[in-house]
Amino acid sequence: MQVRPNKAIVMDHFLYRDGALHAEDVAISQIAAAVGTPFYLYSSATLLRHFKLFDDALRGMDHLVCYAMKAASNQAILKLLGDAGAGMDVVSGGEYARARAAGVPGERIVFSGVGKTRLEMEMVLKGGIRQFNVESEPEMRVLSDVAVSLGQMAPITIRINPDVDAKTHAKISTGKKEDKFGIPISRAREVYAMAATLPGLKIVGIDVHIGSQLTQLEPFGLAYEKVAELTEILRADGHEITRLDLGGGLGIPYEKGNGHPPTPEDYGALIREKVGHLDCEIEIEPGRFITGNAGLLVSEVIYIKEGEDREFLIIDGAMNDLIRPAMYGAHHEIVPIVEPEAGAPYQPYDVVGPICESGDTFARGRDLPKMQSGELIAFRSAGAYGAVMASEYNSRPLVPEVMVNGDQFAIVRARPSLEDIINRDIIPDWK
């Protein structure tokens, strides 16, 4: 299938205006002055735009776009998307509780994850759930037991592992036979037959998810062809397959000039081509595509340090705030908040944080306008797997999260004080 380049897809609402980077209609420098740095910043308009792209791509099909909230789980994001009609893909009891607290009804929540506990199962069965995406036979038996004990029927899909190479980073590939996810597709008939005998379970469909940050449609196509074939086989075996959860994983462009990944429109067309004839309800679980380019990490330059053969741009953001470069070698575009003048000289910097590890490096030899202490920079495409993976390593407070809506901004997660951090510890009073 031919993929159509569509530059509009990567459009966000972080643009220079009158020489200053804005989030929608708010100058980012204004937010920095009010909130302090570093901080995460989300654009409501971009979040909604990206969700709508997926929803529109499946228009005319019975479908639900379930936002994969592992990408960014602030309740302000969940409420915004939920009010727009999104479902939620959760992988823990904590994510389920967040989704419900944000007003998302249980019938729009799917529960994924390889290690669901009995307590989590009880929580979501009591609170309401659209389906469990079951990962293993032991999990299936426990879910059956929990459902029977509560006098309920648990709707399930079974996650199959299609042994398809997603052609993505090894740490976010989930659909090869050596990965920990799902049931080998070669054993699918056997496992579905077992599920049909267990009390308290109701089979509703099939689940598949092959990885994250996919920049080609081919792996999706291979996986969905296998799902389509399996659907026909399972129906012939007498199973009622009415729902296909096709996972997420569509990638975003992190670097300028690295091409344009397939669009949601292309992705939707592929789904219609591969499984549209099966008359199934379609679920998809995009996360990164919705939030990635809808968020920035804003940081301040502390020092410019002269090295032996390089200059270090030392900023107040650190690897504990944005772990992706240290963990994955990930690239984020770095831009100054003040727009460089035409023809302004650029020079290479190693952009580093204040943590005492060499891994606290965001970029090496990155060409940036000549910078000075006190200037602000922004890491683009930081909305996904940013704040959710942050920690308080080095006793650094979690950075605040801020959301913009038109000409307004609000803190949606406050920066904890040092007192807050210290007071969480309990010193035992040994006798």
C-alpha cells in the first residue's frame, strides 16, 4: 500500500510568534516566569487534533480509539480526551483509577498488561470494564476464579503474539516470539478452547500489539493478516469473535528531515484493507502519536562550560526529568524559546543536565544558536514517555506539568517542595 506524505500530520501548536516561542496563544517565557523551570508543557489543541485524526480514520467502522495512557497519564489529559469520546487502554490498577477519576466510564476502558494481579482484577470488575486483554493461561485461570467469586462475567480478548518484527527499538518491540507478550499464535486455538471451558469468562475477540514507534505500515499489515486468518479459524471452531483490539504503536517524527511516518489516515486504510471484511468492532490504542508532539520539556541554561574540545550547555533539566535519551539513545529536537535571528551563528554543544552521571546527556555536538546562562530552551516531542517516566533521583523534585488551552494555562501537576519529599520518609522509632 502506498503511503502518502502529509506534512500537516506533524503540525503542533508550538510556534514562534513575534520572535518568541508560543504554546497556542501563550508565550512560553510567560509560563516559565510563573512556574519556574524545568516543566512539561502540553497543548490541548494538539492533543485533540491528534485524537480526532485517528477517530476520523476509522469513520464508518464500528470502533473505539482507546488512548494508551502509559504515554502520559495526567488526569487533565485523560479528561480532555475522554470528554472527546476516547476510551482508555490501562496496564495497572493505578492507571485504571486515574482513568475513572478523570470521568472515563468503565465500558470505555480496556485492561492490558502482562502481570495483572488478583486485586487489580477485583478492582476493575467491581468498577466496570470493557474487556481484559488476557496475556497468559495462568492469568486466565486467576481471572476466571476472581470473576466467579464476584458472581460476574469477565469479557476477554486473548493477546496473540504473531511473531512479527516491528522494526523498532528492541526495548519497545512486543510482537516477536522472544518477547514476553501474549500467547504464541501457533497455540491460539488451544488457548481459546481452554478459555471457553472456564467459568466467569466471556470471549469477545482477539488482541494484538507488536510494538511502539513503528514508522512503516508493513509490520502492522503482516500482523493484521494473521489476525484476520485467526478470526476465521476461531469462528469456525465455534468462538464468537466480535471485537479486534489491534493495539497501537504508530510512530512520530522525532528529528527534522527523517521523513514522515505513516499517517492515521494511512493506518486506518490498512485496517479496512486487512480486517474490514470481518464485521468486527475495531479498537486501536494510540499513545505516543497523540501526546508525543503535543508536549515540550522547557528548561533553563545554568552554565556554559568550556571542555577540552567542546562546550557543554548545562541545563536545569536532567535525565530524571526526561529519561528517553539516556535509556534509548532517543533524539529530541532542542530549540531556543527566543527565535534566532536570520543568519545567526550556530555552534555545537553537548547538552547535559546537573546529575553526576555521564548518562545525563541529552545531545552531543548539537548545533544551536550561541547560548547564554539564563536563556530558555525546549525539548520538542517530549509529551509521550516524559513526565510518566520521571523520578526524584538525586532528590530532585518531579517537575510540574502545565497545560495550555488557547490563551490560558494551568498547572496540572504541581512541583513538590523539598519538605514534601522529605516528609514522605518515615524514620522508625526503634525501642
